[in-house]
Amino acid sequence: MDLRILKAEMIVHIYTAVGVGVAILSFIKFFS
């Protein structure tokens, strides 16, 4: 496995998780 590819995948997963978290918080704030 190429470490650069592994790092890139980890970064993508982190950004996706952060994006989902922000979206959920935005929905909660919007509907409350």
C-alpha cells in the first residue's frame, strides 16, 4: 500500500465526518 494514498483516504474520511457533523448540528439549530 502506498502511504500517500492511505493518508489521502484518511483526510477524506476526516473531512467527510466533519462535514456530516456540521450538517447535523445545522439541522438541529435550524429545527429547534
